[in-house]
Amino acid sequence: MATLEFVGDEDGVLTGVKCCQVDERRKPIAGTEFIIKADLAFIAIGFSGPFTDSILKELDGKLTLNTDRRGSTNVVANDRDYKTSIDKLWAAGDVRRGQSLVVWAIREGRQAARAIDEALMGSSVLPR
């Protein structure tokens, strides 16, 4: 399965994720598209280098996302609840630490999931 695009309503609110089946080379198979209903999406792409030309550029002038001393490569978020300087935006793994071991990204992802669950639901049964 491959993710093709995020689907939203006229107000820009996420309503689903458009996906499709893929062949053995991970190429999309025409005619196999389908939509999974969703109101929340997590993007886990691994470390692909600094992303200053994407989300940071989109936020420029609207909201300030604090980055670390390495010059806007890593997003600043604490290691307790993984909150960033923008309300309801969390960062963990490579985007917070920089390129590192996958075990660190997994650990931070799990901890961030619990922190997000607590923030949105008031409590969590997820392990820290």
C-alpha cells in the first residue's frame, strides 16, 4: 500500500487518506485507489535531511516554530512531552534529535504518542 494524498473538506480539515495498492517494486497500481477515513495523520518518513523548504517555509510569518542552535535543522521540543513552540504540534525522533539510531526514534515515537494521547484525551494507557 502507498499513500497518495491527504483528503480534506472545504475548510481544509483532514477527512481521509487516499491510498493505493503497489506492485513488487512499490509502484502504484492504477485503479486500486481507495480512501481510509481519518481525522488525524502522523507522518513518519525517517531522516531526510533539513526540511527548511517545506513546513518551516509554510509557517514563516504565521507561526514561529523554534529550531535548535544548528541553524533550523532540528525542531525544538522537550523530551518530557515532546511539545514544540506551536500549540498542538509535537516533534520526536530525527526531526527533534537529528539523524540518530532507529531505536531512539522508536523510543521517542512511543513516548510522544503517550504525551499526545494524554494531551488530547486527558489520560493514557500507553506505556512511557
